[in-house]
Amino acid sequence: MKKTSLVIMAAGIGSRFGKGIKQLEPVGPNGEIIMDYSIYDALQAGFNKIVFIIRKDLEEDFKAVIGSRIEKLAEVGYAFQELDDLPAGYSCPPERTKPWGTGQAVLAARDLLDEPFVVINADDYYGKEAFVKVHEYLVSERGSSADLDICMAGFILGNTLSEYGTVTRGICSVDEAGSLLGVDETRNIKKTPKGASAILPDGSERELDPQALVSMNMWGLTPAFMEILGTGFQDFLSKCGPEDLKKEYLLPDIVDGLVSSRKARVSVLKTEDTWFGVTYQEDKYAVREAFADLIRRGVYPEKL
């Protein structure tokens, strides 16, 4: 069986969620957290190794809540996203408190990944279909002429909105063959009676197509991508000035750059599943009810 990894980004501070570590918030009837369901779906889809990207200060709590349990089911690795994990010759400004972004998070796992892998956020629920489609893509043989042949799960915008506040989504442009043309990282998207709109800096709103495909940071990647990620991070840091204390090295931006320079082919794998996650404190009640409904419908057993 070909080795494929599930990489879970769980180092986020969770400032919008308030007190507590949102990635470890129970949402299932027996104390399950969102990651339990993602790991369950990934293992069923064929992934056979789990890599957690966490902060070092979360390690003890993280292993107590989930890590030690998952180690009994699959090979597990831990990577640590830290502000000072930088290439030689670079240092973190003392004033910086914000993590360097999802690109650096994945790069933190560089020594653990020699196989194709899918990347997800710890506090997002993606559904079963996306894991199956990404896994099938990663293990299939293709004759692409692109430098990189990777994929992403494309979620329907209207299936990814919160009832309790605005969200940021990478809205995708896709060609007739299903290949990504670009990602427009769009902030302050809210749910509306017509579907969705983005709140612009001047306070006006731009209506969005609720059927548009968006990136939810679920990427199907290869070891070759890690090499590009490392080189790109050095380039990113070299362009950061003293004032860029919140600038982030983000996966959608990285992939968008590869696509626009024609260095990568990214297949967008559409999924009809409804995404949900815990962005705001109020979300957790809706998420608990959503999982209860999935259990009632037989999608998951009551006890994973």
C-alpha cells in the first residue's frame, strides 16, 4: 500500500474563538473533537500516516486529548510551528507575535514527509467526499507536463459560511478542464439572504456567487512541493520589512503564484459536502448539532 499522509495544521492561536484551545473543543457525543472525524474520514479514504503541526507549548495537552489515542491507530508524527523556526541568516523580530502563516506551518513538517500528503486545518470539518477524491488523485498515475501536479478540494462557497460572523475564503477561478487558474483571497465574507457578499474596506458590499468554488486549505501535495515551499519562504522573508509584523506566508498565495507562473497544475476536485468549523464561540453549538445530525443519519457511528 502506498504511504500517504494526513497533515493537520493545529498551531493556530484561535484568538477569535476566545478562551480555550478551539482545536481541542469537544463537539461529538463522547467528547470527540473535529480532528477525530477528519482522521476517521482520512483513514477510511486510504491515508495511513498522521502528522500533527502544533505549537510546542500545546504538546502535552494535545497528546492527552488526541495524540496518544491516534498513535494506536496509525503512524503519527509531530512537527512544531515556532516563530523562530527560520532559515539560516534570518531572525524573528522581537515585536512579532503572529505566526508566519500556513506555508511555514507545512514547512515545519519537512523532515517528516517523503510521501504525497493532504493538508487540512484542525478546526475545519471537510466531509468524506473530499478525502476520497484527494487520496485517489494522489495515488493515481498521471502524465502531466507541469513541474508540479497537485490538487485541492473545491468547496461550494454557500456551504462554507458561518452564521455568526465574517470569514475569509480563497475564491477559485477554474478552467473547463477543472484546473485552477487563480485564487482570490477574499476577506469579510458574510452570509446574506441572496447567498453571500464581501464587505469592502469602505463599508460597501460586493455580492458573491454562492456556487463559486473556494479553497478551505485542503491541498493534495507532494514532496516536490516542500522544496518549492522552502525556497519560497526565504524569498518571502527577504521581502519582509520591519513594519511587516503581521505579514504571513500563506498556502493559497503560494499556489496562486505557482499557477500564474505556470509552474504547477492544480486540479480542483469539487465536493458537495457542507463544510463547518469553529471560528467563533457561537459556532460550537451549531457544530455539535451538525455532528449529532450526521450520527442520526448514519454517516458516523455514535462512538468513533
